[in-house]
Amino acid sequence: MPVPPTAIIRFGVFEADLQTGELRKRGSRIRLQEQPFQVLVSLLEKPGELVTREELQQQLWPSDTFVDFDHGLNTAINKIREVLGDSAARPQYIETLPKRGYRFIAPVEKNDASTETASAAETPASQSINAMPQNNRNAARLMFALLQVMYIVFYVLVLVGHETTANLLETYVPSVSKVLLGLVLLSAILGIATRLYLFSAVAFDFSVLGVKFMRLFPAIAAQDFFWALCPFLAIPVIGVGGALASIAGLLWIPFAQRTLIKMAYQT
């Protein structure tokens, strides 16, 4: 098959490879289905220009294809925005023109196949894609998963021993013990659900986990800071020094998680 005139289209930290049908972010492949990828390419080929819904229908949904075109196109655009971390309300890449079509608004750089081949020959692969080595990336994912397991264990232990927690709170802060106990139990229940989601996402290498985690980070950090104070309840066992050391470590963990996600998914 002949090589297309433009083999690579770059925009921001992303690049679309027209030969392989792949979308990459800083050299790491992002999973995107074929039809959304073709819609993205259609927009990239006309940067700054309106691509009407009718054009997209003619290119990607032939007249003899019996599908709900509006639903199919809307789904494709939503999937593209999800992997790009884009928003319809505040678009950085794809702008919606209601009832007319879409426009790609970010700067676009196009390279032909011969340029890409020459560049690859002159530059080592590890430098050309600016991506983390796979072994290091897997180590970051493993550490992130282990931190999720640690929190799940914390939450389960507190829920199982909630009577002990209630007695400790009644001893140290009797005036607000019931309120704090309610907050602890509620955050533990919500925390288990959140940590299971994060654990499964990193275990299955969910391609947009980096974007999802950054959106959730303020809420996750607030919950983690709240739980970082729990060692105060263990002062009778570990002492004041042990409690302060534990608190310092727990306060660091939210930022460690964010760093590990950035390492693994290069957000």
C-alpha cells in the first residue's frame, strides 16, 4: 500500500500515526477504537476548519450502513475527548459548533514518512519518544497498586473494629466523638470503593487512569489527610513519637501516589 503523504500528525503531547492507526501520548500508546480514531484524523487533517457532521457521515458512515449516525458520532467524539482529557465546556482540542460539526483548535504538526524514518535513524529510540522504560513504568504501577491495598486494609480494620474506635474517640474527644466516628466510618466505606476502582484500573492498565486520577486527586487527598490523623488514636500503643512519625508518612502518601501516576501514565 502507498505511504500516505502525512504519516504522523502531532498535537500537544499526542501524535496520531496514520499508517498504524495508533494514538500515542509522549510515545506511549493510548487505546482508541478504530472509528473514533478515524473521526479524530478527519478533524486533524483540517485544523482550525469546520468539519461538518455531514462530511463525517459521508466519510465514515456510508449510506448503506444502517446505524444511528448521531449516536455513533457523539459516542466517538466523547471517546476522543476522554483519552485526550478534553472537555466540551472548555475545549483544548475539539470545539463543538452546535448542529453544524466540530473544529480542531489546537496547533497541529504534520510529518511525512520519510522525515520520520530519517529522524528515527539519527536519534536513539529511548530519546525519540521521550517515554519511561517499561520496567520502570511497571514498577510505578506496582507501587501505586500496593498503596491502594494498604488503604483498603486500613479501612477494613477500622470497620471491623469500629467499637474500639468509638471507645477511643469517646476517651479523647467525647464532645465530638459521635460526629468523628460517623465521618471515619463513612470515609472508610467510600474509601474502599475508591481504592478498589484505582487498584483495578492500574492492574488492567487503564489508558486514561492518569487523567481520571488527576480529576479525583483533590477529593482523594482530602480523605487521605483526614486518615493521616488516625495515628493519634494509637498513642497508648505506639507513643507520641510513633504517632507523629506515622502521621508524617501518611501525609506524604497522597503526593507519592500522584508522582507514581505521573511516572506511569505521563500526565
